Amino acid sequence: MYVLSDNFAAFREGFLSTVELTALSALLALVLGIVIAGFRVSPVPVLRAFGTTWVTLMVNTPLVLLFLAVTLGLPALGLKGWDSFWLAVMALGAYTSAFVCEAVRSGINAVPVGQAEAARSIGMTFTQTLGQIVLPQATRTAVPPIGSLLIALAKNTAVASSFNVTELGSVMKTLNSAEGYNIFLVFFWIGLCYVVITFAISGLFRLLESRLEVIR
């Protein structure tokens, strides 16, 4: 009945893989989300249309369907040889980027219009205004919702277990199918691992919020 001690190596591998999957997917989601948010407020109609289409597709597509599109669609297009882990990063990052985009866009909309107008009046381009004036101020508003989104991302990594990715979800499936282990203890230890990850993300963003409040 010593489920943790008997399978500590599996728990450790699943935990570390989940942390790595969360971190890489979060990085991709943040980069994509900020870029798409810039597209959505861009004065260029084509970029605005692309940003709107991206957000609409990702927000309204179930995550499992997006996993299927990535794992089956990319090989069908000739992009073969991708490891299942990196395909999971792509799916999770793309999916979460749409929500990050909306959080960043809300932060941009919270910045007084006069800030951008003043920047343009001294000859700054749209990219300079966005990167040097608007985004630094929008970050203060966007940080709390982005923290919640990354916590949701950490929990969404469990979907990857259905696509041959080793993480906590796959460990739970393996132990549940094994004989001699109490299923409630398996759920408890797996759940505790997710709690540790989400608490770490929450603590990091609380620290970031407090730093931004000092700057303010």
C-alpha cells in the first residue's frame, strides 16, 4: 500500500515532466499571446483580422480537439518526426495564448489613450509606442489574470497523458490499472503534486504583483 515509496521514481519523472511541460507551454503562450494582442490593437487591418481569427478559433476549440489537430494534422502536412512532448507544448501553448492575448489586450485598453497619443506626437512608431509605453503599463493590469491562466494551464497538462506524453496524468493512469494500490491514495498524491505546482505559480505571481505595486 506504499504507493508513493514503491513508485517514487515514476512520481518524480511525472512531476518533473509536468513542470517542464507547464513551463515551456507557458513561455510559448506568453510570447504568442503578447504578439497576438499587438496584432489585435494594430492599425493594420490584416494583422487585426489575423489576431481576431486566432483568438476566435483557439477559444472556441476544445483542447482535446486541438491536440488531435496537432498530433494528426502536422504529420499529414509532412511535418513528421516531432516528439509527442513538443507537440503537447505546441497545443497547450497555442490554446492558452488566446486567453493570454485577451488578458493583455484588456490591460492595453486600461492604459489612458493620452499615453499613446503623446508618444505618437513625439514621432514614436506604433511598435515603439506599444513596446515602450503601453505594454509596461498594461502589465500591471494583466498580471493577475495571466497568473490564473497559467494555473489553468498546469492543470490542462493532464490532457497530454492521452497523447503518449509522460506526466502526472499518465502516472495516475498507470497506477490505477495496477493491482494492490488504493485508488484514493493515488489520487491524493497526484493531486498533491498539482497543488505544489499551482501554489508555486500563484506565489510567483503574487510576488510579481507586489513588485509592480511598489513600482507604481
